[in-house]
Amino acid sequence: MGLFITSLAYSQKNQFTRQDSLKGSITPERAWWDLTYYHLKVQVYPEKKRIAGSNTIRYKVLKNGQRMQIDLQEPMKITKVQQNGKALKYSREGNVYWVTLPPQLKGKTGELIVFFEGTPKVARRAPWDGGFVWKRDKNNRHFITVACQGEGASLWWPCKDHPYDEPDNGMMISVTVPENLMDVSNGKLVKTDHNKAAKTKTYHWQVKNPINNYGVNVNIGDYAHFSEKYEGEKGTLDCNYYVLKYNLEKAKKQFKQVKKMLTAFEHWFGPYPFYEDGFKLVEVSYLGMEHQSSVTYGNRYKNGYLGSDLSGSGWGLKFDFIIVHEAGHEWFANNITHQDVADMWIHEGFTAYSENLYLDYHFGKKASREYVLGTRRNIRNDRPVIGVYNVGNEGSGDMYYKGANLLHMIRVIIGNDKKWRKILRGLNKKFYHQTVTTQQIESYVIKKSRKKLAKMFDQYLRTKQIPILEYKKDNGTLSYRWTNCVKGFDMPLKTTMGEKTVWLKPTQQWKSTKLKGDFKVVRDFYIKTKEVNKSK
């Protein structure tokens, strides 16, 4: 999500409801079937701010079942569910529909069609809240977009609204709009139908890869289109751009950064994960979002974050934040997707970190280091980065910049950029088009780095405490230890004594070494230091 952390207003819930559990857990009514394909059909009525349509859901039966959970949030409603032309019974419990099917036998496949309609929730502060955004452009033409990461895709269309399961064979998105407007959705445009009698057009977009629910989007406006080819690691990638017509020239200039982004990220992370679906930037009325193969853009054709540098280092003005950050999510969020939103740091920590890797590739290591260290000023330490599991609870907004700085520290500890790059590329290969847990990511990085990083992950992801290095100097001896940390915290520390670099290996017990020159901890480590009295 292309958000500045101080704007994140996720409330920490002390008590969770049954609706939270139904949304955030793999219920028995979700567990018995594996999602294989969607065909989402939706007609948008701009004047009424209303939508209606159907979603065809294909699935494989993993174990015998009969009761299926389909999610659709109020005030949207399901009007009919059919299987093999026959109506199925269903009931509603808040944002969940319970659908009763004939007995479903393990190993079989099935399909049902869910019809829906309603006036979807309006986003007041997209992308920080979810919903439809009903705007008009400068020419008073309708300009309609949707963002729904926090609240979930079921805010506007019926689906299996949990990140652990994605449609294995992709999906088709068919959107009907007034004939003077265009819809841009995910994947590639395969057909446009002109319904002259109804004065509408239907745009059919095909997604060939698995896709996360919140990544599915519609963007409707008076768009101009231009395109280019990128010769990348897996061949020729189609890059398509859709912008409001009066912004075409500005876009042609600003979007030259796309190829620079792709070059940097293919270097660090491996091939762009969705060659079959292409890459798109689509202008929207809000800041932006990482919609898979249909990245939305609203950074006003400026470098930085709406023209400002989030790091305070100056380097943040060397690139368009939304192009780089949101496209970085194609690797971390869309290729590698969390199984539970509590682990959203996998999306946001790695992608915030990708910003300084972009700088590293194009401007050098000094630039990337100054940028990532500068972003620490945005860390609040209000609560742990990892949220509460199984209730749809996101952790602290520190998932962005504390997450990025955790990865930066691991890079410094590994001390070998070839190995670090191999790990980042390896993650995208090992977990290609998969949903993952934090434990899987941690285990992979620990195994491939051959470093003891488990307590670092615990410290920076599961607590809000910043470790303190206590030290004392006494007659040419430096004594040191970790405090304010998890039990067993043992992060190695790069320091300088005079002009010499010295690696220390502090624990929670006092250790000592000879002191040779002025003692300093290098800035790469996100810690606090405290000199204590010699007598202690």
C-alpha cells in the first residue's frame, strides 16, 4: 500500500468479534474447498453510484463438504446463488453468507454463480479506508476507482475473502460502463463489446496468474492509453499506461521511470512475476495501490511522496514514490502474499526496503543507506509490527520502516551483497505465486544466510521495544550488554574504535574487550545506546 506511515490509522482492537473471526480465520466452511477460478462480471451505474453483477466461482473439493462461506459486506447483498442452473439456499450473518450445496465429494470440482447488487461503501480517504471513489475529472467526466486493502474485496464483490487462497488459474474481469468511459482492470484486455442499444461498453480483462482478492480493481474514466515494451529477464514485457487525457504528456515524461524500476527490481528480486499479465500504471484520484498487474497511480506526476521526501535525506526526491513503492509490491504482496494480514510486514517491510534498493541500483550504496536510515524518523514504536492472527488484524504501521530497517540490518550482518541478492531473488523463486507465513520467510532467510537471526525477528517484529546497548568504559576496557530486549537477544553489532571497525557480539550478560580509541556504534543498527557509570 502506498501509504505514509503517519497516515496509517489502524485501530488496535482489544476485543474481537465473531465477525472478525469469520473474516480473519480459515473457517471449516472455507477449508474444504480450494479456489481455482473467478469470472467477475459487474456493471457500474455512475449516476446512481450503484453496481450489480455476478461472480462465477470454480473450486476443487479438498474434503467432503456442503456448507460454503461466501463473503460480501453490507450494504451490498447477494440476490441469488445457482449451481447447474438450480437455485441454492443461503442465509446471511453480517458480512458472511452461508450457502448450502448438494454434498460435495473430495476430489471433485464444482462451480457456482453468485449474483449481487447494491450501493458499495464510499471511501472517504482512499487508500486509507476502503470503498468506491466516485469523482469527476476536470472535464466533469466520471472518474471512478476502488481501493479495498484494509476492508477486503468483499466490500464490493462476493468472494472467498481471505488471503490464504487465491484462484489458481487466475480470473476474468468483465466490467460494463457507459460507452463514453473506459474500464481498466487487472491482466490483459482481450475483448471490448459495444452494446449500442444500451449505450454501454463491456471490457473483458483476463488474468492468467493467481491474484489476491484486494488486488482486483476497476478504474473507470476518460482514459488515454500509451504503451512500451520492456526487454527483461523472462523476455518481452508489455507495459501499458492509462491516464486522464489531459495528463498524457506529463505521464509520458514521468512514467519513463517504469523501466528504471523494472531494471532495478529484476536485478534484486528476480523476474517480474506476471509477464503473462503485463504491467500497467493506471491514473486514479487517490494516492495509489499495488493492484496486481494494474498498479494505480495518483502521485500527481511528482517525484518523492506527493513532492516530499519521506526520509529527509534528499534521496527520496530522486524517484516517484508511487511508481517505485507500488510496483515493488508486485514482488512482495502480489507474488509473495501473506496468509494472514497479521503478517502484512511481508508486504510492506520488504517493499519499503525496495525503495532504497532502487536507489542502490541507480545511485549507489551510500544513497540507499542514507535513505533507509532517514526513514527511521517515521517509526512510532506504538505496538508490535505483527498483528493478532485469525481475526483480520493488521499490526503497527511500523511494518513499513521498522521492517525496512530490520532488512537493512540483516544485509549489514550478512556483509556480502551477492549473498543478500541471492536470498532476495531466492525468496521470489521459492515462494513464487504463493501465500506464506512470517515463519516461512524467517526460516528461509536464516537458512540461506547461515546467521542466527531468530531473536532479531522476535525483537523487531513481535515487540515494540528498541534494544539498548549498555556500555561502560573503565581503564582501557569496554564492557557491554543488551537490555530492553527479548530473552536470548544476541544481535551482533558493528562498531568503530578509533578508525578500526570492530564487530561485537553482545548478549544480556556483561562482556568485555580492550578499548582502543573512541567507541561508536555504526548508524546501520536501529538501537539505542546508554553509557552507564563505571561502578555499575
